Amino acid sequence: MNTLSLHILIPTAIHLRSSRAASTSSPRAASPSYLRITSPLSLRATLPDDSQQSIENQTLEVLEWRALCNQLSPFASTSMGLSATRNADIPVGKSPEDSRSLLDETAAALAAMEVTEPRGLGLSEILDLSEIVERAMAGQSLTARELCSVRSTLIAASSVFEKLRKAANHDKRVKPLVEILEGCDFKTTLEDKIGFCIDSNTSVILDRASEDLEIIRSERRRNMENLHSLLKKISTRIYHKPTITKRRSRMCVAIRATHKRLLPGGVVLSLSSSRATCFMEPKEAIELNNMEVRHAESEKAEEMAILSILTSEVSAAQRGILHLLDRILELDVAFARASHAKWMNGVYPELTKTLDMDGDGASLAVDIDSVQHPLLLGSVLGSPNGGDLFPVPIDIKVGSRSKVVVISGPNTGGKTALLKTLGLISLMSKSGMYLPAKNRPRLPWFDLVLADIGDPQSLEQSLSTFSGHISRICQILNIASENSLVLLDEICSGTDPSEGVALATSILQYIKNRVNVAVVSTHYGDLSRLKDNETHFQNAAMEFSMETLQPTFRVLWGSTGESNALRVAKSIGFDGSILEHAHEWRERLKPEQEVERKGSLFQSLVEERNKLNLQATKAAALHTDLMNLYRELEHESCDLEKREKALFKKETQKVQEDLSSAKSKMQKLVADFESQLETVTADQYNTLILKTEGAVADIIEAYCPKDLLLTEEEGYSDYSPQAGEKVIVTGLGGKLGTVVEEPGDDETVLVQQGKMRVRINRKDLKPLPRTKTSETPNRSKRQVSMKELGSVLQMQSEPVRIQTSKNTLDLRGMRVEEAMYQLDMAISGRESGSILFIIHGMGTGVIKELVLGRLSKHSRVSRYEQANPMNHGCTVAYIK
């Protein structure tokens, strides 16, 4: 035990003082706002009496605060966080600074989640050690497994701290989370001691834990080897195979009952159920078994001593461990709040300490846009079949000078839901939770949120509905402060209307100078008139649709509303005679028609506002559609201009290339003709001329568009040139020639162009244009050339087929069956009036013949153009 005491069991006084100083010097540790054992009613720093605790309990119950905290449970990573959120035991700020600090932690957790997920930090590996530490403090020895749990938790907490520090280096917004654990003592010495003594994987105490344990286990192993060797030798001598077993914590051999005599002096430890087998301890093994028992007892005693000393170490570190667990819990709840905010798309609220009392009163103390009831929103988000049934978002606008807000409106119009929503979001902002709203919510920090909502009737306490309300309001007035939020639903209802109005007016006059904000709902129209003479009062009304006779759940701030009880009863299906008598009684009870006129005026204004809103919505939608159409047309126009320029550039380039190619071929042909003309004999002239004419015709056919040829043929089909007449030879690029012989039976004409005579088809000749005045031949020739150039340009500006990857089918390299299948699929998939380019190549011509045969018989193909010198190996099909 000396080595154990020196090495691991007696921490230095310096270490103890430093760890305790670290655990007590942190400002968070000293603050009561961050104590681990907190009350779910932590809405105020102290509870002066039971009445305050009772009314706070009732407020949390009617607002369903526990249900809201339960929304955080799925996002907790530790068992401590899960328990805290389920029991509504989460931190609540005791001051505006505390609440802002909690909100900053939530924002830091959201920033950390951009770098790593909460489960990636390893929070789930941290265990709740409170019960283990409590047992250690009570003097109960901890087990090896419990000590391993302490060690693994300390290691996981240290790892979380290191990961957060790395995240803070990457993003400064994570720094508030680092500050939570910055002053903690991770008890590395205790962790090292436990790891030195116990194997964390098997929870077995190691031999090195103490010298005595190492000696005992060494002697025990040596004794066990001797015992096992002896028993094996005896068993083999009897049965020729070892039959060693253990009975009553002693090693023995199994032997038939009839052979007991073979072990003289042996002790029978046990018998089998059939009594046919005896388990005997040989006489030679008795002393070795006794020694085994002594070693086992000594080992167990030494292990218990080690566990006891390690337990005392845990007990000594109790304050630091619990402080560390408090901070881990706070960190886990911060990540749960961040995940909750992300889940419901929440926003950071701005908390104000006091109301801003501007001279003009134009600012708002409570300015919240499109807030949704968090419980209703959570039920939709958490339900797989929630659909689009989201709660109606409402605006909450309380002026900076307003102390009391009076809400009127129809039954089932949403007044109570508005009060609960305001109460819940006030508690959420105090607890560091984001709000399910739009923009940047702004509201004061309330030290107390007190509510009288629901029916407080109690037969056990002899309380009626009215007396229960009054009793609760009395408790609220006694404990409310100038920083409190008071919510009163149906104030002073359930009694005589005249007395109820009088009492409610007196309560509101009393409360206006004693609270921060009070929001009350009522059906008493007289309470809405308090605003006429008091600057601290503000009115609001729940909207009611006269068209559907249903509430819209929207709040009209600055307006007063009617209860619309008779209209609601009519929509439900009440008897008409009853409603008619009700209208008569209402007229008798209200001799003055001012209230009705105000109601009618209000309804007409609401209807007019709805119409204007509808028109504005339609105008905005129409404007949006027009702008979308304009942008779409603008985009298409730019796209068409780009395509037109690209197409014109491409076609111009192609025309130039064709003209250059044709010119070079014609020049080569003329040069060849002239060179051969000098060498051939007279009887070979005709053959040479015919051959040259054929080559010229091939060049013309290859480079002259067919549609232009057809047009020219139709225009000059009746023209018959005369001998000696000057003509334009279109086949030679529009050059001027002279007719030598008139057309014969073969429709060919002998034309001389320069020194060369060629036979040209009559259709390839054009007469010179006639002019009103006589001009020189050079002038006529220049006019003809310009005309021919214009015709060529006109031909090239006509629409052309554009081949793309989408309208091209390449059949090269395919087998016949595959090619025909792909052809049928391509034709079937093309749109009506489109073009399909089919590339079959030159090859042997088998695929080409099959393609032409299939196109000629296909019902969707209107016509097709075979491959030509301008489009080698490609057939163009036109889809009907």
C-alpha cells in the first residue's frame, strides 16, 4: 500500500488548492443564475412567500411552459440535458444581462453548428455523475465500472473544450461557448489515477495499482499452476484424460462413485444429481486449495482498498466535478436552444431594459412581426401529416407610452391565443431562446410574467369563476413590479356587467403605473373608451370577416372590435326566432345608438381596407407577372439576336468557302482544258469538250442551291437564245457569253466565253436585262454582275437548316437491326414539323439503302433528301 499511497492516492495540497480556486473563482460559478439545481420557477431571483410561488406556478401552467421546454428534449445530447428540458429546469436569466448572455450562447452554438454538429463534439459521451459523486460523499465504495465512468466523462469533457477552442479560432462567434468551460477543472490528475489503476475497457483493476496486489496475484497464479498440474496428473492417472472442475470455490476432480477408493484420504465436495459421479478433492490438493482461498481473499481485500482510496479521491473532487457537470449542462442546453431555433426558423430577439419614452410616443416598446404560437408551430413541424395548417402569424405592436393594452373582438377570435403567445415569447427571450417571428423582434425584459387565463373555479376551495379570477388578480397585483408583464383574459367577467366594467376600470387605472406592460382581453366596450382620456392606454381588436362570419385571427392595433356574438350564433345555426328576440333586447338595452354606429363604421372601414388590400395584392401579382414576361421576352430577344448573328456569320463563311472552292475547281478545269487543247487532235475536240462540259455541270450542280435552280428554271423556261445574242451563263458564275449555235434537239446551246466554247444547257442561260437608254457593253456587263450578286446574296439570306446534336442520329458502326431500331425510336421521338439528320456514312451503302427504304415507308416522314456533295453520308428527313 505504500507505493499506492505515494504514487496515486495522496494528491498534493497545492493541486487541491488550485483546483478549488479554479472552481470557485469563475464568475459563472458564483452567479446564482447558473446553479445546477434550479427551480422551474426561476423567473425571479427570490421567492418572498408561497403566494408568489403559487401564482408563478399557475402562470407557467396556463402558458404551457413545460410543453415548450419539452420541445428542446429531442435536441439534448446528454442525459442531464434531457432531464432538464423534460422537467422545465433550463436556465432563465435573472437580469437583462443574463438573458442577453444566454441569447449570445445560443447564437454561438448556431455558429458552432456551421463548423461541427453537436454530436460531433462528443457531448453524448458525457455521463451524469451526480449519483456516483453522491454515493462517494456518503462513504460508499464505488465500483470499478463507476470509476471508469468518472474517467471517461472527464476525458470527454476535456475533449469538448479542446474542440470548442479550435472552433473559436476558426470563428470568433463561438467564443461564448468556450467561456462556459474556460474556468473548469477537468481533474486530469484524478483521471490519470483511475486510468493507472483500472483498465477502462474491461473495468478490471490492474496489477500495477499497488505492490501488494501485484505480489498477491503473482503468488496466486503460481499456486494455481501447481494445483492445476497436480489435479491433471491425478485425473490422468485414473481416466487417462483430465477431468478437472471447481466445486464450493475449491478445485477438484470428477470421479465415478464406484471408484472413490482410488483417491484415499480425498474429500467429497459434491455429488451429481444421479449420484453416479463424485467431485473429490485429493488429499494432496487440500493445502494448495487452502492457499488459493487465502490468496483470493487477500486479492479481494486489496482491490477493495484500492477502490476505497479512489472513491475518496472522487469525494475530494466532488465540488469540481459537479461544477464541471453544471457547465456541460449549460453547454448542452445552449446547443439544444440553437437546434430548436434552427428547427422553427427562429430569430434573435432584442431585449430592452426599460421602455423608451420618446417625446412623440411614436416608437414601439413591443415590436414583433409575424410571430407564431410556438406550441402550435411545433405541433405542425413535429407531425409528419401536419401539412400546411400553420398557425396564423400575428403582429404585436405596443407603443412606448402604452402601459395597458385592451383587446376586444369576437369570441373564438384569438384573444386568448394572443395573450399566451406574448407570455411564452417573453419567457423564451429570457431563457435565451429564439422567437418564431420575422425581422428583428423587440420587447422589454420582464422580471415576472404573470397571467390570469382560463377558468380558476374550484369546488374544494369554494371558489366560483368570478371569485377565482378576482383572487388570482389580487395575488398578481400584490407581487407585480414595474418590470413585470401582466396578462389578464376576460377581466372581471362572470358577474353583473355594470359592476364588472366598474371594477375592471378601477383595476386598469391602478395597474397602469405599477407594471411594465399589461395586456387584457374583454368584451366590455366601455374599457376601450379609456384610451380617449388616457395616454397610457392602447386599443387593439381581433379582426372578424363579415363575409364568412369567421374570425381571421389577425390583430388590428389601434382599433376596437365588437364581440359579434349574434353573428357567430347565426353562423353556428341558432334558431332564427331566438336571434330575432336577441336583436330586440339588444336595442332595448342600448338606447343610444352611438356604439352601433361606431361598430358599423368600423366594419365598413374594415371591408374597405380588405378591398384595397385585395386590389393591391392583385396589382402586385399582375405587376410581377408582367415583369417576369418582360424579362423572359428580353432574354429571348437577346438570345435570338446572338443566334442570328452567329448563323449569319456561319453561313457567310460557308458561302465564301464554297465560292473559293468552286472558283479554284473552275480555274483548274479551264487550265486543264487549255493544256489538253494544245495536245489533242482535231477528231478528239468533241470528246474533250463533252468531258469538260460534264465537269462544269458537276461543279455547278455541287455548288448551286437547288431551290435557286428551280426558281431560275421557272423564270426562264420559255427563253430560247438566238445565234450571236449576248447571254449570261449562270453555270459559269454569271459571266457574259455569246451564242454560237441555237438550241438543238438536246436542249443544249453552244456558247463562246473568251477563247473557250462550251455547250451549256438552255436552262443555264439568261438574257441580258433590257434598259431604257443605250449603254455601253461594259456598263451592261457591270449591271448584270451586280444583279447576279444580289441574287446570290438573296439565296444565302433565306432560312437554312441548322444541324445540332439534338436533331442528329449517327448510325455509323451499328449493326442493321440496331440501326433500324434507333432510327424508329428517333423518328417517333421527334416533334411535328421538325428535321432529323441521319448520318449513315458512305461505306458499302447497306445502311444507307435500308434507311432510305424505311424513310420512304414511314408514316411520320413527309419527305427526305438524300446525301449530296454538300452533305456527304447524311440523309435529311422531314417529320410531318
